[in-house]
Amino acid sequence: MSVRIDETDRKILSELQTDAGRSLDEIAKAVGSSKTPVWNRIRKMREAGIIGPPTVVPDAEALGFEATFFVLIRTSEHEADWQRRFLAALQARPEVQEAHRLAGDIDYILKVRVKNARAYDVFYQALISEVRVYNVTALLSMEELKSTRALPL
Amino acid sequence: MSVRIDETDRKILSELQTDAGRSLDEIAKAVGSSKTPVWNRIRKMREAGIIGPPTVVPDAEALGFEATFFVLIRTSEHEADWQRRFLAALQARPEVQEAHRLAGDIDYILKVRVKNARAYDVFYQALISEVRVYNVTALLSMEELKSTRALPL
DNA sequence: GCTGAAAATAGGCGGGT
DNA sequence: ACCCGCCTATTTTCAGC
């Protein structure tokens, strides 16, 4: 399932992940190639699922999402059914922007974006009423120092 | 500096943050409006900085970035100069995808994406050689259950 | 697999309502 | 402020090399 990506593909991705709004001509010039081959490579990478659709990142602060929490979760339950319900709950809640299953002491970490601390409490109460967790620690972000999804290609 | 966003703007943002690749006509139809007003609203939101340029999210796994760490950092140093250097180090390192200054016990959390555990160690050694930290805990992600930057508008 | 051009489509802009 | 249609740029396809 691993895909072979050459240097040109990497350059194209690098351009797209910083600004996908430019014309093919500009991107082609930036990577030292021409329109058609660049277009073909992008199409192939889309089909291979290496890149998703272009998206726009809204400014959370400007839209009133002023509270970000990182939530560390321990659970004592590790049965398949519990996991399935927990996963479904995370997927269903739009305030959960990231969810990872971890190795070690802490079982899960979530990144939760909400309008304010009050809204976090609503989320938290709803979550623990849906699935049983052993211990939850919420870390409140005071300042977002960096936020990107760009990979160092 | 707060911007007034009405229901139509919210709908447009909602469309754009899931797929910015569709034509203006399609988006206009989806939000129940027409080309010109939608275009004007998008332009205004871009100018106001509410949305950045369209970008494409590459599939990290497919590109060989197979290790994600969440790094919890405690420090004893809180002088302005230390903070400045720490911030500069984070900005300069492309493997740092997120960095937040926290309230409470733990001072900072980072999300670090690297090719493998070995690469994380390289990053870690480089970081602690640049800035002094008191305590570092790395949480290794076993599975990315959810990852989005979309806001619930 | 690249080039260049042709066809299809969407962005951008002005006038009208 | 929105709707409509024109013009232009860009995307997408397809021939030939």
C-alpha cells in the first residue's frame, strides 16, 4: 500500500500544502516542470489518497472558539465493545479535532476546541455519560504558539 | 477586531472547510445563494484573515511519517528571553505541528510528527540542547482515531 | 513522460434590478 | 445587496513527439 513518490511529487505536495489556490502554471513553474505533468501527478496522488480535497482553515479565535483543551484519558475498560462506542462518540462530536490512542500509561489524548470553558464542561459531561472512563485530565491551552498540518517534505 | 459573521457566511465556511475545491456555483447552490455574493463574502473573509489560503492535507502515513508524539514539557525557567528562544526553536522545527502554552502544572504541549522513533530522538536531543527544560514526557500515538481542523459552525 | 494546443469550465467583473 | 450574463483565465483533455 506504500506509494512511490519522487522528488517532483514531493515539491508539488510542498507547494500545495502551503497554498493550493495558485494556478497550475505557477505551481509548475515553482517546481520546475510544466502544466500537464504536474496535473497528472496531482490527479494520481488524489486517486491514491495521498492528498484529500483542498480545504480552508478558519481562524478559530476570530470565530469565537476561544478555548482549546488537551484531554488525557485513562480507562480500565479495554473490551472491543467499549472501544467501538468510545470511537463512535469521538467521531460524532465535532468539538473533538484530534483523537489518538496512546502507548503506555495514558490511553487516549484528545484535542477539543470549544467556545469557552462552559462549553467544555458540557462536552465533558456528555462524554463521560456515554462511555465509562477511569481518569480524565484536561490541559487548558493559554496560547497557540504554532499550528500547522504541513509535513517537512 | 472581532468580525461579524452571519448565517450565510457560516454556511460558506462550513462548505469551504470540508471541500474548497468545488466551483463557486456549487457552493452558492449549497448555501442557497448565488455566485457573486458568495464570492464577495469569501473575499471579505480572506481579507479579514478569517480564512487562510486553501491548502491540501497530505496523508502522513502514506508519506512515511509513521510516528506521532505528544510531548508534555515542564520548565523551571519563565524569563522572557527563555520563552523567546523556546518559541523560535519550535517555529524553526517543521516536525512540530502544534505547540501550546498551557495553564497549570504542565507548561507546554507539542505535537510532533516524525518518520520514526529514531527521528523523534534526534528532535528531542536537538531541542533540549537548545533550551533548558525541567521535565519532558513523550506520549506515543499508536493510532490516529480522528484528525480534523474543521470547526462546528 | 513531456509539449503544445484545443475544448470545457470556472473565476472575476460590470450593469441592471 | 443580490442576480445575470459576458469576458477572460484556468483547468482538463488529447493529440503528437
